[in-house]
Amino acid sequence: MANIVIIGMQWGDEGKGKIVDLLTEYADIVVRFQGGNNAGHTVVVGKEKIILHLIPSGALYPEKKCVIANGVVIDPMVLLEEINELQKRGYFTQEEQLMVSEDAHLIMPYHKSIDLARERLKGAGKIGTTGRGIGPAYEDKMAREGIRVGDVLEEEVFREKLKSVLALKNVFLESCLQDKGFDFEKVFQEYWGYGQRLKKYVGNSSVFVNAQIKQGRQILFEGAQGTHLDVDHGTYPFVTSSNTTAGGACTGAGVGPTKITEVIGVSKAYTTRVGSGPFPTELKDATGEKIRELGREYGATTGRPRRCGWLDIPLVKDAIRLNGLGGIALTKIDVLSEFSTLKICTAYQYRGQLLEEVPSSVRALEECIPVYEEVPGWKAPLQKCRRFEDLPRETRDYVRRIEELTGTEVMLVSVGESRDETILRRNPFRRDVPPTR
Ligand code: IMP
């Protein structure tokens, strides 16, 4: 039996949605454990393209259970809309398919206002958040002022909590952020209504997931965002407010580390970032523009153009160390097919020193100059390749060079956006099947 964590190795948008959707075939349950609707996971099934923000990508398999665990921050309006949208398309018809943790924190209207007002006041120094209220919701969780899913199911408990929290938030919004406050009764009625519509899905997800593990079911833990947006290990302060690294799966789902069999990292064959923050291999020229257009690099959540650049090996190696990764799923390699030569950043130059690790200070990272190795491109379409040996020699060399530089196996290569446009060299859920090299 295997319980696998899937993590983004860069700054999010690595194509985790596709990899989770693909590997869900071998899992029984898919668990989201952190983040909120700042995430946007794009899944393509046949001609249909579905963007999921909160519901795990496993939703598209009717027989699989999806869990939104305690570590996620939930905007209930977005969750209800997403359920609705999936049902309209014929998915998610059984209510047992979804479980929402009673301990997950809710994103409240004041969280969104605080997020937006703070970004506005920061001006040029803004983080470039998604504006979904993620940071303020996690702040309240840590400040012990959060409202959890279970709270909105008990009228008196919810009334009391909201009353005391909203009084403080209104002072903060009106006096410090020069914004509008919220009417208690309006917020109460709105969220009470959401609670009533969601209550059929609510339960103790840690008890459920652990019981399923005991019964031998296979679990896939679906990470959101990426390693370098982790609040502890990312390019702080240009990060999100949760632990996006593998440890977050344990705290965010209430599952002990001994129950995790393997962690798989997803990395694009190049690098992208949305929002502010250092990005050493960023290309602010025609090449960066070409990657953006070929890779359709626009945010799934906000539609913002993503910043694009060459593959950054120090960033990838950091992700391997921070997550204890057993394998890399390399995505969007087909996007590089138009280039006659490619560059791989193998290290950084920083004030005359050669750095092979990402420095922890963003000031230092901003000064880092990438050291590039130039490799030949393949100038051939890859979408039809299904086995590793079907790939042009230069593509195989590119993948092998990544394995050499990182000391980690590339166990999957994605050559297009559909499920079948994938070369699966080793399946982490099928430990009985030997890998193909
Ligand atoms: P927040 O998570 O909305 O607070 O935004 C903090 C930073 O994380 C910003 O730079 C966002 O652009 C980035 N971010 C948050 N979620 C995602 C994601 O799913 N993909 C890529 N970047 C993200």
C-alpha cells in the first residue's frame, strides 16, 4: 500500500493538477491539506478543461473520495460554487464523494478586505497576493481568532465568536486600513446559510483518513502552491501563508509522518512565478515572452501573466532537500520544443562566490546571477511520445542532465496537457512494477 504526497517544486503552477488527476487512478482517496482558493488546478479531460480551486483534482473520478482537510482555509461561497459547477458537468453527483474537515478555518469577508487593503497600502512593496483573503485567514488561525467550519454549524457558538471577532476587525478596517467595516447580522446570516448547505459534507477528516489507511486504502495528498512559496522555507516575505512543503501534509491532514510512503515533486521543464519576489532566471525579453505564449502562462486563478525563465537547478535541489523527494514529475517539456538551444541554471554567482544552494535572504537572492549551461534543443513535437525512448535524443539528454544535476530520478515526463500525453517511467503507487529507464 502507498500513501503519496505530491508537492510543487517551484513557485506554484507546476502542473500538479494534471499529475494528481493522473495518479488518482491508483489512489482511493485524494486529500487537500493546505492553501485555499488562491490555488487553481487545471485538469483536462478529453476536450473539457476544468479549473479547480478548492476541491481536490480527484473529483473527476466518481468512485474516489475527496477530502478537504483541516489545514485548508475555505471560502464557503467558492466551495459551494465549485460543487455546483462540477455537478452541472455531471461530476460529484454523490454527496459521500466529498468530506470537509470540521476543523478547517473559514475565509470571512473581512479577510478579503484586509488582504486587498494591505496590498493597496503597501504600494510598490506589495506581495502580489491573489487577494482571496488567504493570509489574514491564516493569521486569525494562529491568533486563535479564526472561525472554523464546525463553528458555523452551531448557532450560539457562531454568534458569540463572530460578535467578538467582528468588533475587532471593524476597528482595524475602519481606523487602520481606512476601509469599510461589516454588519454583524448580514455576515452572520450569510455564513449560517453556507453552513447549512455544507453540513452534509462535514466530518472529522483525520479520523476518516487514518481509518482508511488502516484498512489498506491508498491516499494521495495533493499539495497546492509550491515549495518556494512555503511560509517557513520559501522566498519570505514573498510567500503564501501556509506550509506548502511535505510536512504540511501531516499537520494539514492530521496524519503521522510514518504513514507517508513517498513524496513526489512536480517541476516544470522551465520556471515561472506569479506575484512579486526574486526570480534569478527570469527572462524579461523576447525569449521569456515566447515561453509565456507557448506555455500559455497566465494564472488559473487571477489571469495574471506569469513571469517566465529557464530551469533553475538550485531551486529544484532545494525542493528535493526540503521535501525529501523520491522522484520528479517533469511537466510542460513540450513547450521547449520551439527553441534550438536551451539553458539550465546550475548555480548562482553571488558577490564573487559560486552558490549551489538558494540563499535564505531575498536580498541576496535578488543579487544572484545565474550560471548557465547551454544545451541543444530538439525542435520536434513531443505530444505523441508515450515511452521515454520515443523522445528525441536531445530531449532524453535534457531529462538525464536534470537527473545528473539533482541526483534524483525523473519518474514522469509530461508532454502535453491531456492525461494520456504522459510518459510514466515509474508509478509510485505500483511498487510491484519495475521502472523503465
Ligand atoms: P496569497 O497566497 O494569495 O497570499 O499570495 C501570496 C503569494 O503566493 C503571491 O505571490 C501569489 O501570487 C502566490 N500564490 C498563491 N497561490 C498561488 C498558486 O496557486 N500558484 C502560484 N502562485 C500562487
